[in-house]
Amino acid sequence: MAVTRLKRKDRRNKEFTRIRKTNLKNVKQLVYIQSPYKEVSGIVIED
């Protein structure tokens, strides 16, 4: 019975690490662009 539980736990751990790795890759790929209005603080320009 303990072997089955360990196998399930192993599968779950592998799945969580796979998801975590993909999320970290996606976060690293985000490109942060500086705001063109950084000199003017507190003003929101709407068109």
C-alpha cells in the first residue's frame, strides 16, 4: 500500500515541477517596456 502512495506522490511532484518550469520560462520571456510617460507622474493619458 505504501508503494502505491509513493508512486502517486512521485507523479504529482513531477507534474508540479513540470508546470512550475513552464511558468518560469513564460515569465522570463515577458518583455518589459519602459513607459513613454515616465517623466510625467500621476497623469493617465486617454485617447
